Amino acid sequence: MSDRDVNLVLRSTRVITPEGTCAASVSVAAGKIVAVQPYAAQVPAGARLEDFGDDVVLPGLVDTHVHVNDPGRTEWEGFWTATRAAAAGGITTLLDMPLNSLPPTTTVGNLRTKQDVARPKAHVDTGFWGGAIPSNVKDLRPLYDAGVFGFKCFLSPSGVEEFPELDQEQLARSMAEIAGFGGLLIVHAEDPHQLAAAPQESGPKYADFLASRPRDAENTAIEGLIAAAKRHGARVHVLHLSSSDALPPIAAAKREGVRISVESCPHFLTLTAEEVPDGATEFKCCPPIREAENQDALWEGLADGTIDCIVSDHSPCTTDLKTPDFASAWGGISSLQLGLPAIWTEARKRGHTLEDVVRWMSAAPAELAGLDQKGAIEAGRDADFAVLAPDETFTVDPAELHHRNQVTAYAGKTLHGVVRSTWLRGERIVENGTLAEPTGRLLERNI
Ligand SMILES: [Zn+2]
């Protein structure tokens, strides 16, 4: 590409690049970043200049853990609403989880069904995880060849009957198969025996719910996963880590060279068990939000690199499923649109920088999924950006969220960081909360 092809230059005094934050001009041609130059670089003739002043330009966020539930449970969410919420929150790429939709993404046929549904509705680039369930070992390779980014499995009941968990023998079989073709297994790690042994009190008290999903269930499952990954030489990823007690064994496994990565979520990092009111099941998810002291340790795990990335685990439902009984309410927290300001608000309090946030929420999830064209502002990558006013605050009004259901644990919170605009492959897709028509593409694993 020469200067003549550049059609857009984005300029700001604060552009977050892999080398740090600097005043820069970012040149875009055909939806790709072609150069990152000094702030005052000459704008090529015919190119449009967008100058954001002191607002921060960061790479569009990559959220690899979203339950879109479409088709099948579209009253919970859907590709139209989920991708609009993502775009409004500065996310330009999302990967959909294989369960809670009907069908689940467990065969190539089911994947095609989901892609057909998503294609006309995607406001951001959208890809798919496959699912590993007891009956589909033979489908894993074809799904991988069809472009899924890896495979999700559960070690304890998933909450929906069409997506059963794997027992240890089934886990070994699926893991061996996936390792055989170099794939990635992503795991909901709670041990079913520990869960079964925990006290199961129903009712509105959060403490009872917390006791029913003990840290030991996560710790045991993760230690078993590490052992299995070692045995099979497999690449594994721990989804939604909540128990900080599992950090030392994970760190040790990483030091030993086990191919394991870890994510945590905004709710574990910004909300605490102590603040959950009785009956407030918008705070229910599995594993659960734990104590403040646990949260402090998770932030240490982020700081020292034991936790690689932060993704939403956006798992919405209709209001009526959030009954005040913690035992029977649907488990899942809606936060797709709010992840960036929620994390940034907490991160800045704890002395972290926006560069850290970008690493956790854009670069690292892109790397997890092998999305080489996403996750950084540098020449050759897609021209995906979020423009953020980091010091501005807003108070979360659920009615203003683009989620299909306006239920969220963040209602009434005052957060730092207002997304001014979001850009996908060189086109502005959101400006001050107003969305353009959908131009998201369906992504397949880079083959
Ligand atoms: Zn999830």
C-alpha cells in the first residue's frame, strides 16, 4: 500500500501501541492499519483526518467469552443486540460460546446454522467456539477444519441439558483428540464431586449460594486439568477463574511449561460477595463472585501474569429467570457493554494503566484465539479502534444498555471511561452511542 491508498488518518495525543502510549497518527487503507507515524505527520492528499485530541485511541477490544444464545434462546440475547452492545462498549471482535443457543455448536451443521443466523446481524467481527460434549468426539476435527477457534467443555453440569459435561474419562478422550490436531480446549473448571458435597441451601442469602460453590471445586478441577494437560501435551485454557487459591498451582504449571492460559472476568475483579444484597440474583454466576480478599489476590494474579486476560462471560437471561432464590435463578452476569469501564475504574484505583487494560482485554484474548489481525495498533492489523475519554464518568442506567434484557449487576455504579466512538476495519460503527448498520464479518480460525 502506498500513501495514495490511505483513506483515513486517526490522530490523538494518546494512542496505545505495543510500544506504549504516544502522540501519533494512524494511517488506514482498505480497513487495515498501514502506518503508525508521529502526531504531526503529513496527511496524504485525499485522506480524511479524524483528530481526537486528548481522547485515547486504543485497539478495539476482543471478547472471547460471550453467550449470544442465538438461535434458540433469543429472548435472552441475540446477535443483533449482543453485537450492538459490544460495539457500544468498545469491543470490535467477539467469540460466541457454543452453548445456550439451540442448536449448540457441537457439529459442523450446527455451526453453519449459527453462522447463517449471525451473518446479517453482526455489528462487530464474530467468531465461534465449538463445544466438546460426550457424544461428539468424531465431530471435533471437522468443526476445527470448519473454522471454530477451539472447544469448550464443562466438568460439572452446564445448566442446559443439550450440553452435558464430560467426566474424567470423556475429558481424556476429547483432550487427546483435540491435542492430536493442535487445537485448544477451554474449560469450565468446577469439580462435580466437590459441588455435590457442598451444602445446598436454597433462598435469598448470597452467603448460602457462595457456600454451595466452594473454592475447592475450582481448585480441584484446575489441578486435575493441569495433570491431564501434561499427560496429553494439550493446550488448555481455564475459563472465568474466580478462586484465587488456584493461582499458585497455575503459576507453577506455567513455569513448568504446561500450555495453560487463564481468564478472569469483570465481575470477579470489580464486585465482591460482601456487597451482594439478599435476593439480588443479577449477581449470580458460576463459579461465584467471592470475597474482597479473593479479589485482591486475583488482581495480583493479573499483575504477575498468572491470569492472561479479562473477558466478559456475558451470559444474560430474561428478567423472570432472575428469581430472588439463588439456588434456582439463572446463573449468568450481563456486562458486555460495561466491561471496559468496569475494569478501567478498578484498575486505575489499583495503580494499573490503560496499557495494562488493553493488554488484558485486547492483545491477550486476540492471542488466545490466534487472531493475528486483531489486538494491537500496528501496521498490518485490522483498523479496529475504540476512542475513550478515560477520565469522564457515567452512572450505569440499565435502560441505556443495548443488551436484549436490561438486567445487570452494575446498575447504579459510577464508572470511569466513556467510549466516544468505535471503529471496525476503518469504518466508524458507533459514535456517542449511535450505531451504524451492521458491517461485522464472520471470523474463522486462521488456517
Ligand atoms: Zn460462560
